[in-house]
Amino acid sequence: MNPKYLALMVAAALSATSFTANASGYRFGSQSVSGQGTADSNGAEAADASTIFANPAGLTRLEGTQFVGGITAVVPHSEYTDRGSKRFTGTPTGGVTTLDDFAPKVVAAPSLYLSKKLNDQWTVGLGTFVPYGAKLSYDYGWAGRYALTNIDLKAVTINPSVGFKLNEQHSFGFGIDAEFMKAFLGQGVDVPGTILALNSLPGAEIAARRAELLKTIVTLGGNPAALATAKDGHAEMDGKDWGYGFNLGYLYSLSKDTRFGISYRSSIRHKLRGGAVWDFSGVTADPVVNKVLQASSRKTNSPALVDIKTPETLSLNMFTQVDDKLALMGDVTWSRHSRMDDLHIVFVGTGEGDEVIRQQWKNSLRASLGMNYKIDDKLMLRAGVAIDETPVDNATLRHAALPDADRKQVSFGANWKLSNNSSIDLAYSFLKFDEAKSSYKNACSPLHPAGSCTGNGETTVGSWNTRLHLLGLSYNYKF
């Protein structure tokens, strides 16, 4: 098969692949299969056109026209153990207390890069990759359902770039990031807890709300006895948006074998616009009671808005070719995760207060070391290790949507030349997360005054144990 046609077929296949990322954390960890093989320590190597993501200044080291099409399969496994989650009333939420099937069995994220050298100084490129993602599907009856039942966050970035070589020592790179983000979130609505509170809590205001609820049900022909068997309601919220940013890179070549790099990727602001849908149809067997309960809860379908700022990153990296066979490399990346403050879900036009997911993330560091070892002219082996800090500050801020924790990574990879112009990259990574404990409390209960806030008031107490396997494959061609 003509390699040019093979490259086009790979590109077509990638365009049809779902842009779904891994189950733990918003950041997806492999935008480059060659980079994955070194635990992403090769920012200063510029091995192929995927340098567009790691450091666009590396474009100046690429000859001719180069294509890279890759896909990374993520095989996650996570276990949750509940340790006493409670309703806003202080009573147990009940439900399933151990889960091990809420993460997808396997998901895949593609990447696509193209570079073209214009002359001795200028090289242009185009990259497409998955920067962020999360996908979790808990049981609707799990103990933490009032915080979350499911989440699906997808993002894809289109990154046109240019590299400029000033001289043999100094190279610069610049890129524009056009990022599409789409998010879906579902959660239970604590109707049973609200009814329990109305029936048991003292106070004139609570008594008045209870009397008004019963009066309305009777007036409309409903049966108040149905309240005794009330079940949860459910809410779904979604949104999508395009956002824009930029990335910069610089490479300094100390010699022909040793170089240092700096790269920066800016924050991107997204205003996710979509809708909120509240479902009370299955709360009781009496449709009149269901309608009255939804009206009294002030939960109405409406447009929804979420404002998100992604973190900017700053990376320092180095690469040295020790001899004809061995190369060493390293990377330290700082992420300004404090950009991701509390998430406010705004219910447009309802007059109700925001639903707030508290995050208050901290900035974090990721450090990695890697190596290449050339067996012969056709085969090169790669390896790397990395440690990565979580942005979650403590257990009280660890929400079920992101049960993240510090992680350690070990990676292996290989590059195998098929011909003078083509090669394939393979990579395997194993990531082990520290135990992620949660004692997250939602400060807003269903009995808060109208217009003040929206929430179940739940406290999610439990822990997650997560590990990931990443399998990467890419095809590289030089025209």
C-alpha cells in the first residue's frame, strides 16, 4: 500500500473516533505516543510533529513534511467504598456503598499532527489532540448520588503552529489553540430527605411549608399518603462552548547533542451554555403529588451556564544525546490549577441561586525523566517515570466528579522503522493513584430560602482507589 494513502486512511479513522478521555482527572495524559513512551519527558527532543503540543519551537528541527496519527486506549479501574455519606438532615443516604464498575471499561483518545518545513528558518504545523476529559457513571442508587450520578466531559483542541529558527542555537515557536468543550452532569434530587425534614424539623416556617404542601396536594386531587413512599428525583445539566488561547515555545541548543526548552500553554475560558432538566416523574406513583413536589422545590427546566477557566502550564525540559545509542531527557511542568475555582452552575431566568461545586484547586507540579536506547537502525526503545501532584487540596474539596489524587507513572515505548520514510510508535503506561479520600459537604440544602442557592446539602464520605493502563499506537510518515 502506498504510504501516502495509508496516512490519509489513518487520518480518516481518527476523525471518526470518539473524543473521550480517561476516568480520573480533567487532564488527559497522552497527546503524543512517542512522548508517552518516555512518560512525557521529551519536550526538548522534537522527535516528530507531536512537538506541536510539547514545544512548538521543536518544529524547526523537523525536515520536509511530516505526519503523525496516533490513538491511545485508556483502560481504567477504580473502586469506591462509602464510609458514612449523609443527607442534609444528618441521616444516612443509604444505597450502594461499594462500587467497582463506574469507570468505563476502555476509552480512546486520538491525536493528529502535520508539519511542513518552508525554508531554513520557518516551519508550520497543525495539531489536533484531547487536552481534558472525564467520564464516570455511578449507580443511580449509590450512596453519593446527591453529589453526582454521572459526568461526561470531552474536549478537543485544534492547534495551528509556527516555528522560527533564529540561528543554530535559538528557536522559537507559537501556536493558536481553538478548543471545543462539551460537558454533561447528572445527580439525584433528595426528595425523601426534604419530606423527612418537613415532617420532623421544628419551626414555624417549616410547619407553614408542610401545611402548604399538603393543602396544594389535596386541592389538586392528589393523595398525600403517596409522600410516605417518595423516591429521589433526578437532574441533568449540559453545556458546550468554543474557547481560544495560545502556546509558546523556546529551544536553546547548547551543542548538537544537548538542548533545553521552555514551553507555555495559556489558560482558556469557556462559557458552557446548555440546559438543566429536572425529572420528578418517578418520585411517587401519584402524578399530582410529583408535580406539586417539583413546584414546591422550585426546580424548573431552564437554560444553564457554567464558566470555566482551564489551567495554564509552564514546562522546563532538556534532552541530551549521550552517545550513538543512549539519550536522556527530563521535564518539569507547573500547572496553575488555581484557575479552576468553584464551579457555579447558573440556572438562567429562574430566579434561583447557583449550584456550586467547590473545588478551590491548588497549583501543582509534574516531574518526569526518560530515556531512548537505540538497538539498531530500525528499533529504538523508550522508558520513563513520572510523579504528578493532584490539584485537589484536601478531602473536604474532593468531589465525586473528580476523585483525583497524587499519581505515579511508569512508561515503556518503542519506535520501529518500517522504511526510510515511515515508522510506528508503541507505548504502554501504568498509573497508580494514591487513595483519594473524600468528606465533601455541599453547603446548600433543599430548605434554603428561595433564590439563595441550589443543592442537596449532602456530605459524601468515602474513598476511591484508582489505577490506569494506557496503550498507545501511532503511525509516522515523512513526505
